[in-house]
Amino acid sequence: MMYLWIIPAVLVLYVVFAYNGFVSLVNRAKEAWADIDVQLKRRYDLIPNLVNAVKGYATHESGVFEKVTQARANAISAEKSGNPKDMVASENMLSGALKSLFAVSEAYPDLKANTNFLSLQTELSDTENKIQAARRFYNGNVRDLNTKIEMFPGNIIAGSFGFKKMEFFDLEEGDVAKNNVEVKF
């Protein structure tokens, strides 16, 4: 009879630890999202320099430059909105436009030999790799959070305290970034 207080105490401790676990997972996912955000901003800063470097060599390719510029503007706008679905879609369009820009650059040997262009291309490639790593890190954290929210008895704690599943940052079927770029002259 005197040990009956142990059961409610253990239950309270479980709820506290489970709640703190959810808070930790949510914060890790937010941190991972911030890592993606930093790399995207870096990419946004590099793109105008890259476009200007290519423009000097390929003046008759204005449609490609306009696509890249518009895709960049859309991506920045989507980032400001904070909506993950809009960000994913706009980032995928930007990736596709950048593929077109690099495909155009292949037709200009002088451009490919230009050290400024090569440096920008290397920096952008490095940034793309960092974005990819940040997406994987984010998606891993979202997977862990979503799994804990769905599993029993965590689903009871999550529902009681209003923890919600987060969306993955991934490519959708038929997305431009999944397809190879076709360049015609």
C-alpha cells in the first residue's frame, strides 16, 4: 500500500521524458532546416555572378538567363514565405534552370577556360553538395520526429501536447530537377 505512489511517479516521469524527447527532435529538425536555409542563401548570392560570367560569352542565350533569374526570384520569394512545399518546388525549378545554364556553357570553350567562371562553378557545385547534405540531415531528423509521433505510446503524448509531423524536403515525381537537361542549338 505504501508503494502505490510509485506508479503515478513513474508515469509522470515518462511523460516528462517523452515530452522533452519531442522538443529535442523538433529543435533538431528546425536546426537542420536552418542549415538548408543558409546554403540556399549562399546559392542565391552566387547565381547572379555566374549568370553575369556566362552572359559575356553567350549573349544570344537570353532565354536561359531569364529562366535562371526568374527561378532565383521565385526561390527567394518561396523562402520568405516559409512554406516547405513552395520552397521545395521553387528550389527544384532553380536547380533545373541552373542545369540549363551549365549546359549552355558547354558550348563555349572560352567560357569553360575562364578562371572566374570555373571558380564560380566550383563554388556553386560545392554549395549544391552542401544543400544536398543539409537536406539529408533535415530529412533524417524529420523521419525520427515523425516516427516517434506515430509510434505508441508516443502518439498519445504528441497528440496531447500538439506535436505535429513535419514534411520532408524531397523531389516530387516528374520534377524538373529529376530530369536531364536537353539543350538544342
